[in-house]
Amino acid sequence: MAQTDNQPGTEPDRELKIISAERLNFFSDAVVAIAITLLALDLKVPVADSNAALWREFRQDATDYVAFLISFAVIGSHWQLHHRVFSHLGRLGGALTRWNLLWLLMVVLTPFATRVIVGDRAFAGRLTIYAGVQALAAIFFLLAVHEMDRHGLAREGTPRSLFTRSYYRLTAFAVAFLVSIPLAYLTRWAYLCWLAIPFTSRIRRLVAARWPRFGGGDRL
């Protein structure tokens, strides 16, 4: 029996799978863009009527601006990795869409979590909410990457190192935020754990340079 155009393995079927993957990428990019925009909308605008008062207001609201920069960097880091990994996506399958949606949910909640963490008092509780959102984002993203890997959803020729390095990076991301939660009940410096995240990639590259079998191939 001859194959029809909508049967698996035909050219239209392959094109449909690629289009579906691209739609998921476009949707994810749009949601991330909205989340970053919401971050900026929450920034306080000075209402001072003199130069001295203006700079005083900026100093008073410095915590809000720092929180914005941190959240912008966090969302940006997520988007950058998502772009690198999902640009290799060839088709949808398994629970990939579900994990991606849950990751996007955490991204959308980040502006809310940012407003929470800059509030007064209850430092440990506020940090728990923020760090919990970011840890879940990393975990959901990790599960999405694993689903893509497990079901062979990447395009042909995708390097194995893409998945290996993503596993390392997302695990380090999740661990750093999870560790900061119990530390927040002991010290207000718990958020310093987050500073370890960018250094994990450097350490991994140094290890890969010395022992290539542990590092994978292409830089991520």
C-alpha cells in the first residue's frame, strides 16, 4: 500500500513535527519576554523634586533595583539555556510540553517572587518563596531536557554534550537555590549561595580541559 502524505515518515509529517517544535519555542520566548517586562514594570519611579532627594530615593529603593537585576539575570540565564537546547528540538513527544509549561509557570511567577523578597521582615520566609520558585524552575527545565534526551526528540546530529552540560548546569542551579533555603533561617547572607552558580560552569570547563571525558564536547 502506498504511503499517503499524512503518514509517519513522509516529508509533510516531518515538516509538521518541525513546525510544532518551532511553535513551542516561539511560545516560550514570548512568555519569557512578558515575564522580563513585568519585572521592569514593578520598578519604583522616583518622585523627588530635587537632585538630592532623587538620589536619596534611589538609595532607599536600592534593594528593589538589585532584586530586579538578579531576577533579570536569572530569567535571562534560563532563556539562554532554553534557546541553546531547544533550538535542536526536532519534534514534540513524551511529557516535554508539560515540563516546559511548568518551567514557564515558574518564570511567570518570578516577578511576583521578586516583589515578595524585597519586602520588610520575615526574611527567611521571603527567601524561601523566591529560592523555591527558582529551584522548581531549574528542576522542571531539567526534566524537560531529560524528556527530550530520553525520547530522542533532538534533531539528527545534535551533540551529546548539549544534554550532558545542561544536566550539570541545571543541577547546580537547583542545588544552589535549595541550599540557600535552610541557610536563610540561620543567616541573612544565605543568598550568597546563588553567586556560586556562574562559577560552576568555569569549574566544569577547567575539569573538562584536564579530563575531557568528564566535560563533554562543545561549550555551552
